[in-house]
Amino acid sequence: MTADERPDLSRFALLSIAAAIVTIALKVSAWQVSGSVGLLSDAAESLVNLAAAVAAFLALRVAARPADAGHNFGHSKAEYFSAVFEGVLIVVAAVVIIMSAVDRLLHPQELERIGLGLIISLIAAAVNGAVAVVLLRAGGRYRSLTLQADGKHLMADVWTSAGVVVGVALVALTGWLPLDALVAIAVAINILVVGGRVMWRSAAGLMDAAMPAADRAVIDEVLAGFADRDVRFHDVRTRESAHERFIQFHMLVPGDWSVARGHDLAEEVETALAARLDHIRPTIHVEPIEDARSYENWRLD
């Protein structure tokens, strides 16, 4: 699959939207029957899931658009804006949860019908878990930051729900009401960590961070395979833009080679890179190996 043949992934976001609507209904019901602020915090995170899923849907529709006159390299970076938006929503949700939990610490309330509330919450967690697995697999397959972020968020929501269930169950067993609010605060801290990671990765993408070390090792291996062709490579630079990988480098060949021969070798190198790395966009600058200027790098500062 070439860089321009990526399918529209917004259908996965529609699945996430449907799951968010279902889990919001379930978790709000769990909170209403029990009165647990811990379960309320769980429901609040599902609201964030819904908003993030809608943003993901819009971003994936934009990212699927091909390159045009105004965007020569495509629209893939739209996924980063979705991930940043999701991170901001996560932080807002965490703040709201903490405020509710502090109020409950100051004004404890007895919990009601805890068993039913926990059962409903577990059903919602199962829905989120199933959708998270689908999103993470699709995100890995298509190198989609948006789907990976949404999947990780939903999986974090599953663990959050598990923690809330354990905490509320302990409240029922011990009768210590402050534990409900403390569980909610712990949930909020976990949400903040997830949101921070999402925003950090998105920021790295917007700053044109280099490809991971594992991908760079593959590139070095491919280039080393041409060492017996009287050719050298240097000044290799990489960056990522959502699912797309960009690489540029200098290829030094004998100066008496024809333009056609140098071009043919560059085509071979591009084909070899594409065989090992999906969605790779190479830019190769051919230079004479005898010229000292060919060994100069662009300044990194």
C-alpha cells in the first residue's frame, strides 16, 4: 500500500461513538442507582470518550483526503489535532471529577443499591474493552495515531472502571464513605496521566519528530545492502506525519555515472525502503562521490 492509498478510517470512529453513547447511558444509570461519586467519575470520562470519538471521526475524514494544490503532502496531520483535543478533554474531565470528589469528602453520603450499580458498570466496561481492542488493532495496522489514542483511552477507561468497582465494593464492605471519593480522585489522576501522554505524542508529531529507533535501524539496514554498488549514503533525516514516514538523504555515486544510471539506482533504493516500511516517502539527492562538497551535511542547528 502506498502513502496515497490509505482507506478512510472514519468507520472505526463511528464504532467508538456508538460505544460511548451506550456506555454513557449505562454508567449514568449506575451512578443514579447507587449515588457513588466514583461511578459518577467513571460516567464523566465516558462523556469525554464521546467528544473525543466525534473529533476523531472528523479528523479521520480530513486525513483521508488526498494531496491537493493547497496541501501538497496530504492532510494526515489532521490526526494530531484530534489527539490534542482529546488530551485537553481528558484534563477537563479529570478536574471536574476531582472537584466532585472533594465535595463528597466534605459532605459524605450513604451509597444505595451498590450491587446493581456495579453490575451495570461492569457491563459498560466490557463494551469499552471490546471496542478498544478493535481500535488498537486498526490503529496499529493503519498507523493511525487517532485510532491508537482513542483505543488507549478506552482501555484506560476499562481499568478505571475496574478500579472504581473495587473501590465502591470496598465501601460497601467496610462502610468507610470517604473511600468512594478517594477512589474518584485516584481515577482523575489516572485520567490526567493518559491525557498527558496523548498530548505529548501529538506535540512530538506536530514538531516533526524523527522516526523511532526501530524504524531507523531498518533504514540503515536497507542502505547497508547497497554498500557493494560503489555508493555511499549520508545525512539521513526522518520525520513522521501521522501514518506517513518521510526520509531524505544524500546518495553519493561515481561522478562518471550517467544521470539515468544514478536515477535507476535511486529507484532501487526507494523500492527497497518501501518493501520494508509502509507509507514511506523518500527524497534522495544524488551527488558525485569524488566531490568534497558532497560530504557536507545540512546544519542541524
